[in-house]
Amino acid sequence: MAAPTSPTKGPWPLLIAAGVSAVIALILLVIAPLVASPTQTLFFVLAIGGWLLAGIVSFILLGLYTLKNTQRQAETFYVEDTTQTLLYRIIMGGSFVLVIVAAVEIAFYVGKAVGA
């Protein structure tokens, strides 16, 4: 007789890590204009840090989440968690917006510090 399978959901740790990365990026991008002017290196470092966290780290973690989630859907009895789906979409959209904000801040630095 086969052992009963228990229902599974998507991998929370990857989703939480992507969310934390996006929140840290948000903090860096908000404090950049508050603590430095666009001509200072600190402004550029904070903008690059925000871009890396929102654009690289968050999207890689969301990609790994999607991969693991799809594997779980295919392998066993899967139960859709609407909270995970909602958080996934919020983190994806938020990270997209944060990448644009970071690009604008980087452009401010390049336009004022490098172009001057």
C-alpha cells in the first residue's frame, strides 16, 4: 500500500528573502537623497545597492521561488496559497518599480557628478 501524500505549498523562505531584499532596496533608495546630494559618492553607492538588491537579488530569488513552486506543483499534492501568490505579485511589481527608481537616482549621479 502506498504511503499517503501530504499537501504542500510554495517555498516560503525564498519568497520571504525576496521580500526582505526588496524592502532593504526601498530603504536604501529612500535614504539616498536624504543623506547625500546627487554629486556625492554615497548617493551613488546607495543607488547601486538598491539597484542590486531590487534588480538582481530579488528577481533571482523570485525566479528560484517560481522554479521550486513549479516543481512542487508537478511532484505532489499541491495546495494553492493565495497569500503567496499575492505576495509574489507585490514583490515582483515593487521590485520592478524600485529598479526604475534606482536607475533614475543613478542617472542623477552620472548627470551631475560625472557630466559636470
